[in-house]
Amino acid sequence: MNGKNDSCEMIRTQLAMLLYGELSFDEEEAVDAHLESCAECRAALDRERVLHAAFDQAEIEPPAQVLWESRQNLQERIASEHALTSSRGANWWDQFVDALMLRPANGSGWMKPAGALALVTLGFLAARVVPNAGVGVVGMSMADPGAQRVRSVEPAPNGGIQIVLDETRQRIVSGGLDDQNIRVLLLSAAKDPSDPGLRYETVGILNDRAQTAEVRDTLIYALEHDENAGVRLKAMDGLKPFVLQPEVRKALAGVLLSDGNPGMRTQAIDLLTQGVGESTGNIGNALDRDVIGTLQELMNRENNAYVRQRGQRVLQLVNASPETY
């Protein structure tokens, strides 16, 4: 009897995933085979369908700020996990899923309910909350087959055919840059990992609002983390008026020592050393010790001849040695 209870408990943890189409083909086959012989689990599936339908009909409008902060935290976490596991040669996505599912790294063990709930919640919020995207069946237009994918096909009880579709819907949101919702959407789009063109255009728009702390933080994030050099350069343009702020200078120093694009490093030198070489009569005070130290460290590692020449020129102007001590 205990064996049957254990089997039913395992199946019921997968019912929500079944309805959201998140099970593999083999897992779906195993669940379907169990349901054919278990009336109690079929009743549990019916209850899950009712809950599923209620979710589909729900309209959730969380505060825009909460949505932006949640997506920002998730993207930063994914970026840091990607950098960490890439250095180890590991599959970061598999580890991320394993962590959500509370599944051992060797693949053994069954998915725990907490992990299933986490993934169901991610899928539901992605469909119902994230702007400009959604998944559903009822009320969708068939006019655009490019936005649809057949998930499964099976005979219906009434003799017809039941087809489950994955569909994408879009909606247009309009407003000015002073609109909080528009600003939150722009901040989120600036970190979209899938579309560098979108990030570039978004950063260009945000540059006009860099006087606000939240926009500057987003530009700094793009400068430090974006994989596309064009996006990073665009973010640097928006930060130029704020080069004297400590957080901006710290980010530029990081570019100088870590950015793989020599053009970015050259631009960082120009911004960090503004005023050096001008007829101020007091050149030695134009740079602080941190910038001089960063330039000296750059000279120890820089392989690009032009970047080295620019850095050495600045150090000569402030009578600083190109070596660190």
C-alpha cells in the first residue's frame, strides 16, 4: 500500500507541470500511464485543471517597481551564475534548474513540490505578468500562425481532436519618459539578455534621464556587464556628465582594467583623465591617486600599443611613473 501512496504522491507533484507543458515526453508518458489506472490521481488532475483555469482568467497587475526589481535581481543572479559556471566549464542552466527542483546534481531523485511550485510560478508570472508577452489558449487569434506552435494533439472525448497550442501575444504600451511604468519597462529592457539591438536602443533613450539614480545604476550595470561593446559604449556616453561621481569612476576604472575592447579602454582613459594636459597650471592635481594607480596597473597588463601610449602619455603629464610600487 505504501508503494502505491508513494507513487501517487510523486505523480501529483507533476500534475501542475503536466498542465503547463513542462514535462519531458517520457515523464508525460509515465504520468498518463499512471492516470489511466488511478481514479484518485485523475480526480486530483481535475482539481488542478480548475485551478489552472482560474489562473488563466486572473488579471494580475503588480506594481511596476516590484516587477522591475524582481526581473533585475533575477537577471543579475543569472549573469553571476553564468560567469561562475562558465569558468568551471559547467552547464549553469542545468544547475539552476537542479537548484529549483531540489534535485541532486547526479540526476537521481524526484522533483520536490517546492521546486515544482517555483517553476510553475516562474512560468505563470512570465505569461501573466511580464509585459508584452503571454501564453494562453482562450481568445487568441489564429490570424498569425508564426506566433503559434502546436504543443500536442490528441483525440477528444467527444470524437473530435484536441490541439494544445503555445502562443505569444503582444500589446503596445505608450507614454512619456516621466511615466513610471514606461521608465520601469525601459530599465528592464536595458538588461534583456536576448536582444542586443533592443538594449542599444533602450540605453540610448535612457541616456537622456541619467540624472536619476535608478537610470545611472542601469547604465553602470550595462557598462560593466553587457556582452555587446556597442551597448557598453552607449552606456558610457550617458555617464559622461557624471564622471566625477564615485560610482561612475569606479565603473570606468573597471572598464580600464577588465573590458576586452581596446576602444572601450581608450574611452575610459579619456573620461577618467579629463582636464589633464590643459593649461590649468596645476596638472598634478588633475588626477586623484586612485586613477593614477589604475593607470599604472594598466601599464603592467596592457597589450594594445595605442592604449599603452595613451596611458603613458597621461602618466607623463602628471609626472607619475608608469610602474607600480
